[in-house]
Amino acid sequence: MEKALVPKQPRLLIVRGKRICLVRGDLQLLAVEDTCPHNGESLSKGAVNFLGEIVCPWHGQQFNLKTGRECAERSRDLVTYPVKEDPEGIFIGI
Ligand code: FES
């Protein structure tokens, strides 16, 4: 059985070979690439802070989950993916 998505708890998905970090935010589901652009850590091992940013567990870079922007511009932006949720499931535009 599929485990429910816990709000603000990142989940790693592998879809057609792409590693995607999926997060249930306050108002919507958000999906970004899972590989941290700084040095390759899996962002789904990180945490979501009170600003709604995913914080990389390795060196602490913080990325806006809606825009993908690293908050201090230390790395390139994350790739973001559109997400749609309806009664049939969750759809990610890769
Ligand atoms: S690998 Fe993510 S901050 Fe360094």
C-alpha cells in the first residue's frame, strides 16, 4: 500500500530514470530535481524549513521549492516540475 505524503516531508521518486524530490507544501504539491546542484546530495534526505525551502542535508544550501532558486545564489537553480493531483493520482510533468 502507498504511504501517504506527510506535509513538508520530502519523498524521493524515481520516474523514468529521473530522481525527483516531491513535497506536500502548505497549498500544493511541489516537485524539484532530487540531486543537489552543489555537490550531488539527495535533497529528499533533507528537510523543509519554515519558509518552505528544501534544505540540503550535506552543506545546508536552501532552495525555494516553487522556483528552484538557491536562496543565497551559491548554486544554479533546481529544475522544477509541474504537479497535478486529482482523485486518480499524482501526475508529474517530466
Ligand atoms: S551537496 Fe547540497 S549543499 Fe552541498
